[in-house]
Amino acid sequence: MNRFACDCGSPVYFENDFCINCRSALGYDPIRADMVTLADWGDGRYQDLLGNTFRYCANGVEHAVCNWLRPADSLSQFCQACQFNRTIPDQSRTENQERWLVLERAKKRLFYTLAQLNLPLLNGWADPQRGLLLDFIEDARSSDEYPETFVSTGYLGGIITVNALEADTVARVTAQDELGESYRTVLGHLRHESGHYYWSLLNPSPSLLAEFRLLFGDERADYRAALDAHYKAGSPKHWKDRFISAYASSHPSEDWAECWGHYLHIYDALDTAWAHQLLGRQPETMSMTERLRAWSKISLMLNELNRSVGRGDAYPFVINEFVAEKLEFIDLAIDRLRTLH
Ligand SMILES: [Zn+2]
Ligand SMILES: [Zn+2]
Ligand SMILES: [Zn+2]
């Protein structure tokens, strides 16, 4: 993530909608991938220093969950990112307002990195065949209105589904313990699920598919049976020798999605390190091998910084040679996906 500043010079976060120094309105312009300082022109319109006019996304105006801008004359009332929403949690329940905000923020970070990587990204309203949509859904665990329903976070046929409870800190920590997934975050989920989506777009050539199966295994293996076995019998004892996480060992498709998620984590974190002058080069200009070398230093620093302030490791993962090869493969796959624009 880049560093952003208000026109007054004060640093601002990606999530800010006003400057705490000069009180100017701020918003994120996805077209320029930059935070914009805004002057109020009335009637919901705002202008930047260059004379561009914007409006805030309707989800920002009505629900305060979005700080993205849209061109003042755009046809949709939603920003680029909110146009991917299909279902949002029931906003008449107060706890859902905070959950939705958490989900939106994670989604924006995911979309930021996908745009940085120049990956194709179209919403499913504009492109029903190949586009992506998101459902943030409740079930019996969070609302009496959905008795006997159980919605799990996942991906199917162009739809990423996230159980709204994932955005609830208490519920997520409980699930972390139950499933042995100490690194469960909303952003981590979204990045993982986006991996399934991009796999569906990839349409690999026979040689690429052969290489995939060599590294990850045969993705045609019975998915239901593999997942049932994973949750019943647990992961193989020595999963750390070959996989990035225990869950990755459950099925080749999950291994791909886990590695994809980590690829995005690493890319974004290196980009942030570069923006803050902790890294000499932008990750975009580096080979995957160079990125992984840089990441072993930066992630160590990240963990030490976290320990310095009494927190656990931010990145408690080991990238062994097998995982490194899988990440190299994902780098190749991303090159191929870029040609699909
Ligand atoms: Zn300012
Ligand atoms: Zn929006
Ligand atoms: Zn998955």
C-alpha cells in the first residue's frame, strides 16, 4: 500500500474520509489510485485541486462504510468496488453496521492490490459470465431470522460468500481456536477466496496445468471427501514441510488459494515497505525470487516490531522451498491472467 497525504501535507490513511489536520474532506479515487483532498461544491459534489468533480459512493453517504469516490457524472450511485456487492448484512441491526464496515475495508484493500497487480477485475453485473460478486451473509449463528441455515465462507461460480460473523472480532477468535487457524482475518479470507475466482478465469494451457499438478496435486480429487477428511482426521503430521498452512494440505485447490492469498499478502506488504523506504525497490520491478528474499528480511522485522509492542508474530509462516515454487507458479499464472483484460 502506498503512502498518502492530504493537500495540506499531512499523512492520511487509505481508510480516511477527512483530514484530522486541516479538516478537509478526503476520498479515494480508484482511477488514479490515490487519496484526493476535496472542496465541497454543494449538492453532494466535490472538486479536487485539478478541477475533477466527484461524488462519494452511496454506501459512504448513507451508511458510512465507504470512502471511495466516483466521477460526479457516473451512472452508478456506487463506487467501483461497491458495484461488486450482491448481498450486504441487514443494516437494521446495529452490530451489522460495524461488521459491514470491517468487510468493506478488507474488500477495498483486496481490490487495491488486485489493481496494483493489473489483474482483470469486472463485477458480475457488468459481466455475468466472468465477473465477480460478493455476498456478505448472515446465518442462524448471527440472526434468528435465518433458522437452521449455515453459511460458510467460500467461493462458487463467480460469487465470494463471506459469513458476516467473520467480521465480528469475538466470533472470529472463537472460530480461530476451533479450526486451529490462528491467522484468520477478513482480508486473509477475501484474498484466499479471490484465488479460487482467478483460478476459474485462468484456463491454463496443458503445460501450465501439468506444472500445476506437479506442484499442487490433482485438482480433480474429490473436494467434499478431502475437506471432510481434513476436518475429521486433521492435517498430515508433517504438513509444514510442504505447505504454507495446515488448511492448504486439505486439497490442491485449497493449496492454490492459500498460496494465492499469501502471494497477495507478500506483494502488498513489500509495496508498503517500499513506500516507507524500508525496501530499496518496488516489488513490481523484482523477480519472485528477489521478492521472497526481501520478504524473509521484512517479515522478520515485522515480527520483531510486533513482539516489541507485546503482540504475537504478524506473519508466523515459513516459506520453504516447496511453497516458494508454488509462489513462483502463481507469479507465472498472474502474468497469464493479465493478458485476459
Ligand atoms: Zn489536510
Ligand atoms: Zn463504495
Ligand atoms: Zn478455499
